[in-house]
Amino acid sequence: MNFQEIEAYYWLCVLNFYFGLYLLSAELYFEYF
């Protein structure tokens, strides 16, 4: 694996994490408000 692949994979994981967090908070928000 070269550096570019590692960097791309890292950003994919970061975006995936924040997207999951966003969906979770949206779900909780609609459930309670």
C-alpha cells in the first residue's frame, strides 16, 4: 500500500464516522422533538 491509498482510506473512515454520527443524532432528534 502506498501513502495515497492510506490517506484515501483514512479520509473515507473519517467521513463514514461523521456521517454515522450525523445520522444517529438526527434519529435521536426526531425521536425526542
